[in-house]
Amino acid sequence: MVKAVAVLGSSEGVTGTIHFVQEGSGPTTVTGSLAGLKPGLHGFHVHALGDTTNGCLSTGSHFNPNNKEHGAPEDENRHAGDLGNVNVGDDDSSHWTKQHHRKGGCCPC
């Protein structure tokens, strides 16, 4: 089993926690909770680097170990870090669980 947690915070007041869990080569379950975003759909993706010292300039590109094209979560040809959209409600928060299926897991490791 592989587990990872991302704790999010920004100077603009966005906060959240994202949990990733994958057993063997099964789907990755992503559970998230966000607060402080404007209501509506927001793109959700993982960047290659965890360095947020200079905002989006220091996070690198989307996580893409297989050198795929940008795509939707259901597309076979997509960055492993392309995770679709999350919907933020009128209360400026979002809570969700999604499963992401990748043949052989997220990468060819």
C-alpha cells in the first residue's frame, strides 16, 4: 500500500488536505477537503515539484512520468497528475473522494 498526504495553504487563504491511497496496481483513491476558494469548478492536478516558495513558478509542470499529453481523468493518454475538477460550493468549501484508474498504477516504476 502506498499513501501520501498533501497539506495545502496559501497567502490568499486557501487551505486543505488531500490524501492519496493506492493498494498494489489498483486505483488511487484521492480524498480531499478544501476551503477558501471561489464557488464553482476548479482544475485539480498534481505538480512535479512540491516547492511553493515562488507560487506556480516553482512547482514545475504537471506530474507526468510517462510523457503523456494533457487530458481528462478518464483519458488513457493523460498526465498522471491530471485529476479533473473539484466543485466548490457556495460556502467556499469542497469535500470529495475520487478513484483514479491507471493501468499498472501511476507510473512505470
